[in-house]
Amino acid sequence: MDLQNVRLIVYDCDGVLIDSRRANEAYYNHILHYFGLPLLKPDQLNLVQTATAREVIDTLFLGTDLIDEAQRYQASLSGDAFASLIRLEPNARKVLLELRKVYRTALVTNRGKSLPDVLTRHRLDTLFDLAVSGLDVKLPKPHPEGLLIVLDHFSASPHTALYVGDSEVDSLMCQRAGVPFVAYKNDALDAAYHVRNHRDLLRLLLSSR
């Protein structure tokens, strides 16, 4: 593809802008412990990184009569106690500041009610022209609804955007929306480009100008 046509950079949040694995694990283990259920298994960690909170609870409590109660508890639970476990990915903020000199920037994530606080805590809240969370769509990733909302907002064609993500749901969303995908720290994904860090992304984009 011709990167010279790109005008819009769209990011995922968890695993790309922030390292939230420890926080998400602690958050859902707290909920499971509260209801007397076994803690997360290793193969469930990817789920809590990529799915909406509602999807995670539906899956973790499948086969129990606790789903509705667990959903209410999750909706009422503040993430403040787990926020200190979240780390900003290296150079994420610096690279965003540089990219915004040239590109419009947006965010599409399945993270829900905690997104505004996460962005504010890590001084990212002013670095996106538009943020679409899991609460802003009827159909979360891998459905392309969130990405299509962004394209419509900027009156952008799919080939003038890039989406930076780290998971299979991100790759599938991009395929369905027709937006080129940049895989972050995940060489196993089908992607137009693969980068290992945010500086790689900056070099990739600016080298085309």
C-alpha cells in the first residue's frame, strides 16, 4: 500500500498504548473471588485483554446462575484500585505527539467505562481527535462498527487510515472494514505491517513522507 495516502492513525488501547495485563487480571480475579469461583486460567488472559467487560463476565460465569449478578457487580466496580498496575507503553505519548503534527488520531477499543480515567491518568486524553469505546457501539470488535464510526466522523476512506492493534480481533476488524492493519508486538498476526515499538511506527510513517 502507499503510505503517502494515509491521513488518519487509529489505535487500540490495551496492549498497544498501555500494558494492562496485570491490572485486567487482578480486576477479574477480584470479581471471581468475590463470587467464590476459581481464578483466571492462563488461557483466559487473552480474553480479558481483548473482549468487552460484558463479554468477559458472560464467558467466565457461563454455566452458573450468577451472570446477571456478576454483571451488576462489574458495572458498579471502580477500577481505581487496579489502576496503579497499568503501565504506559514505552514512547507511546512521545510518538503520538509527533504523529499529531501530520495526522489525525483516533482510538477504537473494547475497553468500556474505565477508558476516560485511563487516558487521563497517562496524559493521553488530549491526544485523540475521537475515542470510541466499547460503550459507544452496539457491536464490539471484531465487528467493524467502531472503526466505521471513526471513518465516517473524518469522512475518510479506508485506504487513508491505519489501525494499530495487537490481537486477532483487531486484525479481523480491519479486514472487515477494509482498513490496513499494523500489528504491534505480534508477528503472528496477518497485517500490512509489523512493528515492535512505537518508534518503529513513527519511522514507518515518516519515512513515506
